[in-house]
Amino acid sequence: MVTEDGQKIRELIQSFGHKEGAKTLENIVRYANKIGLKYLTVYAFSTENWKRTKDEVGALMGLLEYYLEEFFKRADTENIRIRFLGDIEMLNKSLYNRIIKVSEKTKNNTGTTFNIAFNYGGRLEIVRAVKNIASKVEAGEIKVNDITEQMISDNLYTAGQPDPDLIIRTSGELRLSGFLTWQSTYSEFYFPDKHWPDFKEEDLDMAIKIYQNRNRRFGGTG
């Protein structure tokens, strides 16, 4: 049982953790751009995260809105392209407008494509893709036999992007939690025993080094 004071303390710790995590993310995105990574995707807010306390959800929304506004001011100098993966239409109007504004302003940038999975769920993404394809079948635009893996990929939020080569899950967690369910089929995984706010540039270097030393077979043998 958590007392009222205990609940407040826990919420303060969570809020601090989110702020430190946001600072870490800012540093990692800039570093990824510096070393030439073409794509970086972070799981910022899942569809299940709405079950968290109202204050925690509000803090996460406020953080995103703040950093989007800050990034908008310097987007032209950093050459980073921001894209959002997820159902953003149900977000509040102010946050939605900022998302659209930043996405539009950075769409022609040629540095790292920074994907923010926000209000995202891997299974729901697949359901959305299936519905889009089914509507085309229903309209007579395509036939059932026309459906391919590529067609499904082309109807995901990540359409036009390569599948991730490497997925890093911090904090010692050994599960994907619905992250890029379709796209991660042949991804390599790295599970550092470190919490995200403590993740540094050298940790990303280590993850890349470990990835480079692996033999990717894509289902092949030998």
C-alpha cells in the first residue's frame, strides 16, 4: 500500500526520470546524427501508457511538447528529420499541431531520420495496415492474391524506411513490448543492463561495435 506522501514521492521520481531520459535522448539523437546513423527510432509513448496516472501522462505530453518547440527553433541548423509513428490524431490539439509543424519543417532534412513512436502499438500498427489493404480489396483496387509482405510494409507507419538493423532495450528488460513488431523480424538485439537516463554516447558506440561483430544470416545457415 502506498501512502499519499509515498505516491507523491514516486510521482516526483518518475517526473525526474522522464526529464533525465529526455535529456539523454536529445544527446543521443545529436550524436547519432554526428556519426552518420541514417535512422533512429525511440519508443516514447505506447498505446498502453494511457493506463498510467493522469499526472504522469500529462508530464510526458508536456515534455514532448516542450522539446518539439525547442527543436523547431534549431531544426534548420541540425539537419535532423523528425517523423512520428503512431496514432497522433487523438492527441490534444496543441501537441498535434506542434507535431505537424515540426514534421513539416524537417521533412527535407538529410541527416538522421529521428522516428518518435508516440501513441504507438506494434499490433495496432499491423491491424491498421491490414484495414488499409482490406479497404483497397473491397474497393476493387487490388485482389487478395496481390497482397505481399512488401505491400504490408508499405502500409505501416515506417513505409519507405528500412527495417531496423539493431534494437537496443535498456534497463535489463528482455522484451520488445510491442515495439516495431513487424519490422523487427531480422533485427539484432542488444540488452544493456543500464537505465535509459544513464545511457551515454559511448554506450551507443558499444552497441554498434557489438552489432558489427555479429553474423547476420537472415534465416540462412552456415
